[in-house]
Amino acid sequence: DQQVKQNSPSLSVQEGRISILNCDYTNSMFDYFLWYKKYPAEGPTFLISISSIKDKNEDGRFTVFLNKSAKHLSLHIVPSQPGDSAVYFCAASAGGGGSNYKLTFGKGTLLTVNP
Amino acid sequence: NAGVTQTPKFRILKIGQSMTLQCTQDMNHNYMYWYRQDPGMGLKLIYYSVGAGITDKGEVPNGYNVSRSTTEDFPLRLELAAPSQTSVYFCASSYSRGWELFFGEGSRLTVL
């Protein structure tokens, strides 16, 4: 029973273009969403987050959009750079107040940015 | 600044053996976690701790035990290893609820 779904196992884009990574969730109790990036042989690193009271959060080249009615969020990377090539995990938590001590992760999407 | 340190990075176990994965953090974080990642899957929470002396089960705790005697250390014990425990294990920590998790580099365990 996957509560957080990343239906695209991989995505390939050209350098300088936009990368859009998608994530769907089924648990309506989720109220805090995060994206993590993972390089091979390293642990995941936090990228950006969004609370359910917002529909958009921006940090430099990274923007996360949340559509609560559709239970869908997306991560936009503009412009994409070769160093962005990594696995991106969507994660969600429930409990209010941004309590992210119990995260449910998606399976991840491998992003490849071609020079 | 070391962050979250896990040892060992790689280990091969025989079925029925036991071992402990070590995790230590130097950020004075209250919350610590153990996740496992199976091939092609997301991370699943095994155990977590909200402070020294306090631990609780996550989503997949069977076959594992933890302890938290200090703020810095959160070892994960595997008793009677089984092939189903072949996975990459990640330890993580956070300052408190609502704060980002910092992950270690992972420990790859193979049970044959």
C-alpha cells in the first residue's frame, strides 16, 4: 500500500531546460511534504519542503507546487544543471506543525541532466 | 563537522548471525531514526528515538532492536539475520519535530 507514489522511475532532460518531478499521495492526513536528493553512495540530503497551508514554495532554482485537492505535488528545477543528476525522493508526514519525524517516502525518480 | 556517521559501510552476514550497525551524530540532535532502502523502493522507517532513553517502532521493526543511551549514539541491532534483511540502512537525525533530517552515508548489508 503505497501512500506516496512517484510513478516515473526516471526522467532525462537537457541542460538549461526545466525538470518537473511528480509525486502523488493517498493519505489525506499528510500535511507536510519534502523533497530529498540522493547521489550514489551517499545519504539523502534535504532539498525543499512545503506545508499544506501553502501551494508553492521557492528556493533558488527549485520550486515545489502542492495541489491538495488532487493530492499531487511537483518539483520544478529551472534551469536544470548536470550536477542535478540524482535520485529525487518525495516524502510526506502527518501530524500537524511540520512534524517530520515519521516520513513516508516514495520510490524515487532518477533525474539525468544531459550537457 | 562530521554530521551523521555510520559504520560499517559494507557487511556480509550469514543467515542466523547477529550484528550491530553503529550510528553517531555530533549535531546534538534529539531525534534519530533508522531507515532501510530495498532496491527500487523508497526508504522505510525501522525505529526512531525522540531523545536518550526513548525509542519507538516505525513501519518495519521486526527483526531489529535499538537502544539510545546517549544523545549522540543510536545503534541498530540485527538478531538472527535473514536474507530479507539484505538492504541499505540509513541513519538520520533531526533537531526536533519540523526540522529537516540529516542522513548518514548508509550501510550496505547482505545476508547470504
